[in-house]
Amino acid sequence: MKRLLLPLTLVGLLVPTLASAADEDELESGRVIAVQPRPFHLVHEFTVSAGVLPLDAFYTGFSLGGSYTLHLSDLIAWEAISFHYSANTGTGLEGELARRWSVAPTGDPEVQYLVGSHVILSPMFGKFTLFNRSILEGSTYLGIGGGTIRYSDGFRPQLSIGPGLRIFVGQVVSTRLDIRTTFAPDIPSGLEVVLHVTLSVSFNFGSVRATESFEEEEVDETTGFEALDELYPLSNPEGVRRSPGSTSEEEEK
Amino acid sequence: MTERQAKRAVFVALLFALFNEGRAWAEEDAQDTRIAIQRRRFNMAHELRLSLGSMPVDAFQKGWTGSLSYTQHFNNYFAWEVVQVTAAALVSTNLRDNLIDTFAVPEEDFAAPRFMATTGLELTPIYGKQAFLNDDVIYQALIVGAYGGVIFGDRGGIGDTLGDFRPSIGGGIGYRLYTSDLVSFRADIRDFLSFRRAIQTNETLRLENVLFITLSVSFNLWRDDA
Amino acid sequence: MKRTASLIWALPLGALLLGAAPDDAPATDPPAAPADAPADAKKADKSAIDAVKDAASGKAAAGVAAATDVNPEKSRRPAAPPETFEEGLTAFYADDYPLAASLMYDFIATNEDTVDNYEWAEFFLGVSLSRLGFKHGAAEYLYNVAKNRSKPEILPDALLEIEALMQSPHDEALLVDKLITDSDFGYLPLAVADFVNYYQGLEDLRAERTAWAERLFGRIRKDSSYKAKALYALAVQRLRRNSSSDAVRLFREALVHPAADRDLRNQARLALARVLYENQRFKEARKIYDSVEVPELSTAEASLYLEKAWTAYFLKDYRRTMGILYALEAPSYREYFGPEKFLLRALVYTNLCHYIPAKREIRRFRFKFGPTLHNVRNRIDLREDEVLRTAAFSRGAVGRLAAFRKLLTNEYDLIDTMGGSWLEVGLDDQLKRIYELKMKQTEIRLEGAARKATREVAEELVEFEEQMYLLDYEVGLAIYRRLRKEDARRPSEADDLTIPWSGKKAYYTFTEEFWNDELPTYDFFVENRCFDEGVQE
């Protein structure tokens, strides 16, 4: 019991001790950081989505849609337009009301489709391992925006916010999970909250962002063998020069 | 040994083998080039979890829940959630209020889930980290699980409630955010199929869907590497 | 830091010489004992040369190296008829190697060695065992076939099989010393002759019979992979004779040889990088080091990392140096003997004017190797010290012998999994006898070789301890050194420790969790505390 009590009393440790919380020792002697190139560069992203609107008591919406996102940097993107059509199926509640209590509810308006535009902030980039074998790259983002919802009785404005997770499959393809909470004012009766969960496949095109200029990076093409030529002029096998930076794989080919 | 006993023995042996295999798996050979991480920063052992949550899909009563659970982690991948007990505070929806006020429906007709006791097996296939603005590194894991147990429907008195027990099975997905060796946070979404018996005359035997969303704080106790 | 620089220059050369031949040593054998000055460097070279000789002749184990008698006492069972051999052959060509092995064994165990097809039966038994993973058992039977040569027509095939067996840990005393270099095989097909000429030439080269070696190497066909290996071996020999220009030419010829395999090309690159390092062309050396590929997470990789770290250090790229040294802390390199890590870390800290961390590294060295150094001073049997033993068993000829012992153990354990027809004919018992005897022999050889190898490691360690004492003293002086304006350094790009919020690179702060893909990418973000003039270059 003592063993149990001790950790519980250390609730103070709930405060995240995140990785960069460098202790005094580290401050003294530096810190190690793995610096890796980001393998994927999003520019023009076209997304196809399937989703669900699960919260309404009377119906469940199954959505199909898509979006276009313009990536301005690795941090900020503009989901210029998104459209999701919702096909709704009853939850069986109406039938239950009728069967058990002989009550027929007045029909509430249902979501038919959603149109929006969002700012996407992607502050988190990282990687995941699947059973500690393969590595998947991914990012977590937050979408904030607004637009309109077409209900069965007309249009309503909407504001929405929600997190998302992207897993990269390759430079072109990535998969996304978005959970967006949409607030649509139902004047004068109140505020309708619509939860929209989507799974998407995204296709990325382009290599230079609107905010970037095309720069040809200077590549050092020396291989080190030049120094051998200089130090030992006769050492270069006649007529054969090593191709700069050639790897074994290339040589195998 | 009866056939049933033999089957049970085989099942137990298989289960044991599975966990032992997992145990060996956890002590991965650092020189195995197929592995991605040689030494994981966070390793779970005995997890005690306190959760607050919601059962949002019942049309008549939304449940706000509190849960306590204990999970034994066999290795970095397999765990057994030995028990999770949950109690719900039920909040009436407008629809239920209308039915009671306008149509004089008795309050005990609705019987949303009030208590829950489950056990389950969990798998953590995905573990990883993300850098927040290239600075703080946040460690995370994704959990999937299969659960089973009983749900007790609210029938007013405690005796009646315990009498309305509903065998339930479900699956779930969870997300863990590690903050220290001792503490991590979890978000879980579980969906149960609950076999609801006809207790009252206007009820029929039916399968009820119970969506259960929780946010938890987990304490990782008695680690081997502590 | 002249002292340290000269120490380091000696390291790659010694290591290169230890890795005399591509087949004989891992690409990146751990460096030889550190030497202080040119005189010491020569000493290191000499010890390296001795090591090459020992490795070549297997003399570390001389005396106990003898082929195990694979000819069992003839079974009391009735002699197997010729049909048994035929059945074994059918099973062999049907890829039923367990059955083929048992039938062939039954044939040779119950017949005199004068019976028809006896040698063929030994050959097919050897090949079947090889296919089943009993590499040493196979080597014993194939050795018999090749050594006796009573059926010359089998010899080329037997040698080809032996060549294949020599790609994994093998009994060098048996296959190389007793068979290949000690036999005259007469006419052989060209492909097999290349293999034999290479090993015989290598032996001559090690025995400093250069002309003979060159003559044998000259017989190897130009497009043979052994030609590339021969070029490499000659390059090492030229380097040993201080004929660097010749050596570099040969290394480069080996590198561009069309039949050179990846291992050889990497060894040639490594050798050339070391030559550049020796010439203090660190920038170019780093480029070639970066092109070397070694097995991931291996001791060879650890050794390569360490050489890269030294190169980065001499390029004053301290952040990269420390990054590499952190990578070496990964569990995969736990068995890598690297006292230099502490020295290099302390040097980096000293160069960055972080004197307390520098002293801490010196303390860490003493903490880590204190018990071993205590053992060395107390003159205990060095083989009993785990640190020395592990280090000795992971390098050079002893390392290969240890790998062979491991192979024997693994294959011995495999015998019990066979069962079936093997039990009936007694093949399992026979193999157990062969392996048990060889394991005993190898153990004796290993213990004999370990004595010398652990002593060498101990000497290295003691020298590093001396370096550490000296560095400790220098750090002490540096702490109280007076700052003069003219000594002020100019800040450089390395002083810029800012990390952008986003961009083309991802930054993951290291938290004692080793991701394999990150090991080569560690950067050490540390402030340079040395007195500067406040203007960036």
C-alpha cells in the first residue's frame, strides 16, 4: 500500500516534464538534438474525405466530401474550400418513441451539406513506429474556420474548430483524420453543435510554395578523391574517375 | 480431463504463450536493425487510471462519468485492463423532459447506463513522438482494445439498477500522451454493444449502442526500470 | 593539442594494417594501441604487423589446430549396399537434405573408405550438411574430400563449396592453413584456381614473400573478384612498407574494379579516408568516410563513427563530434570498447571552454574503467576482466575465432532438432562428437589467443588513462589561464544555436531514447564559452 500511496501523493508530477525541460546539468553542457530533413513538402493539397456526423439523437449523417488546401509554410496552410455532403439515416429513435409511448416528434432540420474555409496550423511534426519496426511520419494540426451549413430548412452560418492528424504515405499521398466541432446558430432557438469526424486521403502536388522562391541549392560536388589526386598524382587508375558521391547501390547497378 | 477443461487449458496455454512471446519481444535486441527504437523512453508497467468522461449518444439521458481502472502491461505492446469500473451521473435531455412533462412518461422508463464494469485486452501498436514548434518533444501512443463486461441501467433504486444488468462487448481506440515516467494522459473512445433485456412491459430485448468517451490521467507504477 | 593529434594519426594506420585482408578482418577493426609520437606509431605498426602474421597463420592457436577425425569407427551394422548411395543421391537431388545426409553417412559409416563412391558420399554429405546449416560439419567432410584428393574430379566442386563456407565464420586453421595454403591442388578450373591462388598468395604476403605473392596474384584472372581482393591486399602491404602512393593507387584500383563487391569497396574507401586523415586532409577524409557503408548498428559502425568523430574534431566541428559521440551511447554499441569516447568528449568540452563538463568526462572515464584499470595494476589474469575480454573478443583474429565458437554452439544446438533418420544411422551422435571436439579445441585456442589480445587492450586502456591524466592537468591549467585580447576567437556559424519554429528540418530533442534513424543526425547544441571578440565571421 505504501508503494501505491507514494506515487499518488506525487500528483505534483502531473505537470508535464517535457523533453526540452533541460535540467541544470544540461544547461551546463549543451543538449543533443536530432536534426533531420522533413521528408515531405506539402504545397497544393487535394483531399477526398468520408466522415460521420454522429451526435444528433434522431439521425446519423454519413458524409462524403473534399477540400483544397494551399500550404503557405510547414506551419500555416489555408484550406481554401471544403465541401461535405451528408447522407442521413435515422437512429431508430422515432420508432422507439412511437412504439413505447405513442409519441411522434416534430421533425428537426437535418444537415445536408457543409461548406467551409479554414486556416490550418501545424505546430507539431513527428514520427511514429508501428510495432517498433517501420517509421511513419506525421503531423498534428488545428483547423479553425467557418462557412455555411445547409440544413433541410435553409442555410446557417457556421464556425468550426478541431484537431487533425496527418500520416504521410509518401510525398504525394497522405492520410488525415479530422475531428471538427461546428457551431451553427439556430436563431432564435439556440446554438446547434455538429461534430464531424472525417477520414481522408490527400494528394499533394507541386514543389514550390507561393511563399517560397525557387532556389537552386549549391551542392558541393567534390568527393574527397580530388585530394588523393593532389597528394598522389599517379594514384588515379588510368582512365577511371570515381563518380562524385556515388553510393554502393548505384555502383551495384 | 473433460473436453471443456482441455479446451480451457489450451486457451490458457495459448494466452500465456502470447504474453511470453510479447515479453521477449519487448526486450528487443538492440542490434536488430529492423527495430526503430533501441531503448524506449516510456515503458508502462502497472497502470492505475482515473477518468472523467461522457456517454453522449443516449437520446434521453447524457451520462457524465467517473471511472477507475487498473491495467497490467505485459510489455510495450500487450496489456490487460484487468478492471474498469464506471459510475455515471445522468443528465436529462430536453426530449426526456418533454416526454415526462408533456406525455407523463415515468422517469424510470429510460434507464440509461448508470454503472459499468469491464475488462479487456489492449494492444499498443503505435508509439511515437512529435516536436512542438521544433522544441518540446511530446511522446504519444495509440491503443486499440477489445472489452467486455456488464452495464447496469438506471432504474431508480440501487437494487433495481443492479437487477438491470446488460452484458456488453465493445472495442475502442485510445490515445496516450506521456508526460513523465509516472504520469500520462489518455483519451479513449469505446463503443459497446449492450444486450438490454425487457424489464418493463413496453420494453423489448434489444441491442443498445453505448458510446463511451473518457479523458484520463494514468499513473504508471512499479516499473522495472524505476 | 599536438599530443592528441599525433595519437590519433597513429590510430587509423594501425587499424588499417590489422584489417589486412578483406576476408580476414572486419572492415573497421578497432584501432590499434595508441602511440604517442612517430616512434610509438612505428611500434603500433609493428604490433599491427605481428597481428597480421598471427591472423594469417592462425598461430595464436597453433598446436591445437587439427582437423577433427570425421571418419568414425566403422559401424557394427552391416555395410550399406551401393543402393544406399543411390538413394542418398536421389534424395539430394530432390532437395531432401536430411535424408540425403543420413543415407550418405550410413554409407560411409558402414563401408571401408576404399569402396566405390566413398568420396562422393563424403562430398554429398558435406553439401547436404551445408544446406541444412551445419557449416562446420560440412567443412569437416569437404575438407576430407579436398585434402585426400583420391577422386580428383570432385576437387573443384569441393573447393567451391568450401569457398562458400568461408563466407561465414569458419575454422581458419582447418580450411585456410591446413587445406588451401598447405596443399598443391594441381590443375583446377579457373574460377576455383582464382580462389586458391588468392588465399595462397595472401599467405605469402603475410609471410613477407612478396614476389611469390605477386606471382600467385598475377595468375588470378583480371575480371575475378579475387583480383580486386588481391589488389586490396597488396595495397595494405604497400602501406605497411610506407609506399603510400603505390598503396593509394592499388586501393583505388580495387575500388573501381568491376568485380569488387560492396564490402571490398567500402574497405577500400575506408582505407583511403584513413590515408587522407593521416595527411590531415580532414575535410576530404570526411567526405570519403561518409561514403563508407558498414552493417547497421554493428561494432564496425561504432568504429566508423569514432573515426568520423575524430575527423569532425580536427575540423573543429565540435557540435557534430559530440553528436556522433552521443550516437555511440546507443545500446547497440554497448559492447564496443571505446575509451576514446571519453577523451574526445573531454577534448571537445575543453575546446569550448566548458571545463567542468570536461572534468566530468574524465571522472566518467575513471568510473567506467576504474575497476578494469585496478585489475590491470593488480596483475590479475586479464582474461578474467569482462571489459578487456569483451573488447578482445570483438576484434581481429580473436574476434573471428569467437564468432566461430558462436557458430559452433548454434549449430550444435541445431543437431537435436533433426532427429528422424539421423538417429537411426547415428549421424546426430557423430556430429555431436565432431562439434564437441571442435568446441573444446576452439575454447583452448580462444583462451590462448585471449591472453595476448586482452593484454593489448589493457595496454591501450592504460595509455588512454595517461592521456586522461594529462588532459585533466591541462584543463586545470586552462581554468586559471589569463585571457588576452589577442587570443579572442571569432564567433562562427557554430555559435548560432537558434532553432526555427518550422522549416525544412525537424528538430527532436534527445531524451535518452535512441531512434536508429536519428543516430547519424545528432547535433550538439552547446554554447562556446571561450572568450570571443563578438563579431561573427
